[in-house]
Amino acid sequence: MDLRSASQSLWGYATAAGAGISLVRLLRRHRTVTQLKRLPPYAPEVATAEVRLAVGQGRALLPLLLAGSLCLGLGGCGSAPYGPAKPHKPSSMRTTEPLWRLAPSTSPTATSTPSPSSTVIAPSHTPTPVQPAPPSSVSALWPVYHQNSGRSGASNNTPVPGSLQRSWSTELDGAVYGEPLDINGDVVVATENDSLYALNPTTGSIIWRDHVGAPVTGGLPCGDILPLGITGTPAFDPATGTIFAVAEETGPEHVLYAFDAATGTVRWSRQVDIPIPSEVASAVQQRPALAVANGYVYVAFGGLDGDCAQYRGAVAAVPTSGSGATLDYVVPTQREGAVWATGGPVVGAGGRIYISTGNGAATSGAWDYTDSVLELSPTLTLLDSFAPASWATDNAHDLDLGSVAPTLLPDGYLFIAGKGGRGYVLSQSHLGGVGGELASGPTCGGQMAFGGTSFAGDTVYLPCQNGVQAIAVGAGSFSIGWQTSSGANGPPVLGGGCVFSVDTSTGVLYALSQAAGAVVAQVAVGAVPHFTSPTVVGTQLFVGTDTGVVGIAGA
């Protein structure tokens, strides 16, 4: 019996006994013991604490043991929550902060149409030499934004929730805009300080941290994120055991890093900025979640808040091996056409890639593939497209479809809605071109929607600015179901018969009845970034905040 099968069996027995030990904790116990081999000889207290955690003993003593070991072993407790910041080094010299660099603020209780070009980009960033990835034994329960490459946002191992309780809060070195991931039994998050972290899901303690670059701290033509570092949600590739993340670094430049999922060390890196004539490099932002499919990691680009300066939306595809050419698709507009929805590229049948684009330069005449849904081949050749008949007006008034990623439903339909207060049902087999939708109608009470959807069957949960809305799609049409008045308006995820969404204005996480939208439970998580989306794994939830991550129990 393999580890996962054994863990699943133990989960069944533990649940029956009321122990409430989740699968991720069982997986973590195994790997924590093996990680003790990497501890230095001068950290026996931490080793003792981790052994106790691994065998499920002495959890109440863990914070005291860790605090004592840090103060004694490191010669005093400092104020920095993540250990001394490492200088920006050439990528070949980057190191990973090890297990004993734990956050002193952490505690178990709540505290704180052209053809794509195939080019090898000549970078100013010096690429890290590719280190071949060994066969991967790393597992993941939430490996990418909204759990899978189709972005359904659904957990299949979550029971009906009771009350929600904030169990821990860990301060990191920057805001967490991307969705937390569950990889190898750890909570993996990236920060705007260009750091990637792995956290213990039970306590929030830091297992490892890799700080890869110096984020942009000024000099931008517009925008609403400073410092600007890793914004898009990273993605895990199970074939190679690699976590991919794109860091915006001083230059500015965008660098794709391939991290070993088990240790956090950088295997290789590559600059992924697409050389577009007349483009202002500082006007480009990498906000969308990354996607992994077809042997590539897909990276989408848009502009800064305010759409200032000259840029064009684009998608790059980099081989997951780190070897070979970078492919790209650039939206054929004179300006803008951002690919910026936080849900990022969505992977459909045959590995085809679906994106939405923002408003562009054209407000009359020929359509320029903005305010659209585009279908691309795995190698980023344009295959099909859709735009509303109102695309020119939408462009002129910044009411485009680019604020929400496409939703690919299991019966072959595609649903899309954006900033125009209107939804569209398309056929995945033929998107329809301009005005070729199967059906359209008002959504969000005429207001805007932002972020990634979730779906179960043919019901879509849309993150409307004025509250999450349930939309039933079928027979080439759609009908409006419930819409919450709770204030929950962030990109939703599903689990245990509930829709989980954060009110991004108040920082309150809500559990809503999936059937009727009624509030089942709620808990404050603190100030959160734009379009924050929770992660649900078993009976736990994780939410990125302006200062780090909050763990929630009771899901």
C-alpha cells in the first residue's frame, strides 16, 4: 500500500473516531521526519519539536519549544518575522532558508490574429542552468489556482462545515495576492517581496522560504501594487515535482523560476518578457495565475491598474523542462488588450488554452481581438475567438470581458462575463466570432465581475462586485439563481456543500449555502488584496492577506 492509500485509510479510521486528522497532516507527518536529516547539529530543540509534531505529540508545547530554540540557538529573537532577508544574488547562488527559520509571530491561535512567434528571448536576467528534475513523488491536493487546470475551484474531500474559526495567522515578508496552494502537504504561497514559502498547514510555521529577487518598489507609470513582486498564483507540475512562479524584479523584468517542490531550491530560471517593439517594460504586469499543461507552463501578461503607457496583452509558453524555445502569442491590437484575469489561462479539451482579453485601442472599424475570448493551440496558435457585438462600445468605456477568466463547463458550453454586467454562453466547439454567442443576458444586477469563477456541474458561481451569484447554464442558455447580499464578492471556491468567498472590502470570509446562498458561517481574516481567493483542503481553509496567510479551521 502506498503512502497516500495508507493515509486515506487512516483518515477513515480517524474520522470515525472523531479525531479529525486530515489527509494533509498524515502526509506531512511522514515527510517531516525525513526532513530532520537536513537539520544542522546546532538545532536539536527544533528537531525535537518537529519529531513531536510528526508523531502527533506535544502540539501544545510546540510554540514554546520553537521560540526557545530560536532565541537560544540563534542568539536572540529579532523582530523580523521571516529571518534575515537575503541579498539579491546571482541565481546560481540563491539558497533556500531552511526549516529552523520559523516565524516568531506564528502561533496556533489567531494573532496577528498574428501567428505566435517561437523565440528564445535574449534576457538581461542571467538564467539559472537547468538542473534535470528527478522523477517526482510529490503530491498535491490544490496544485494550481482553483484546484485544477479547468479552474473548477472545487474540493472533493471537504465535509459539511460547522463554525469557522481562525486557527493561525503567519506574517510573511509581503502581501499574498495569489491563491495559497497545497503541495506535498504544505501550504505554498508567494509574496510581493519575491519570496516563495512553504508553511505547516496545522500551525502556520515556516518550513522553508526562498527569496529570489528584488521587487519593483517605484518608478511605475501607474498601478496599485507596491512593492511589485510575485502577483500571479504559482503552479505545480506533478510530472517534474516543480513549482513555477513568475517574479517581477527590479529592471523591471519578469523571471520564471522553477522550484523543487520538496525543498524550495531553484532548479532553473528564465526571463519571460516578450520583446514587443515600442512596449514600455514598466507598464507590463503578470497578474494572472500560471497554468501547466502540454509540457509547458503558460504565463499571461496585462497592464497596470490604469492601463497607462504602451503595452499589449500576451501569453508565453515555456517548456517545463527549462530547455527549448519560449513560445508566445501577442494580442493583435495597437495597444492594451490585457490578459489579466486572476484565474489565468484555462486548459480545455486537447490541451487547448482559453483566455479572455481586456479593452483595446480599437473603438470602431475592424475588431482587434480585444474584449474577447480566445482559444489557442497548445503551442499558442490562434484557433477560435469570440467578442460581443458591442465590443467597440465596450472598449470605449472600459467594459470588457477581460476581468474574468472563461469557464469551461462539462457539457461543452463556455460561460463568460466581465465588466459590462452581461454574461454570454458560447459553444466550446465553435466560439462564434463577433456576436456569435448562443445566449446572453444581464448578470450581477448590471454590475461588474472580477476574478475566477468556480463551478459544479453546469452551475457557475460568478464573483460579482456586489456579491457572488449562482448561474445555471444549460440547453445553450442560462438563468440567474441566488445572489448573496452578505458582501462576499471575491472569487469563490466550493466544498462541503458551501461556497467560500471573501468580502474583499471588510476582510470577512463567508461560507454560503451552495444551494440557496444563505450564510452558513463567517470569520474575519483581516485586510486582503484585490480578488483574493481562499483555498479549501479537507477541513481547513487558507487565505492570503495583505501581511501573510491566515489558516481557518471548521470547513
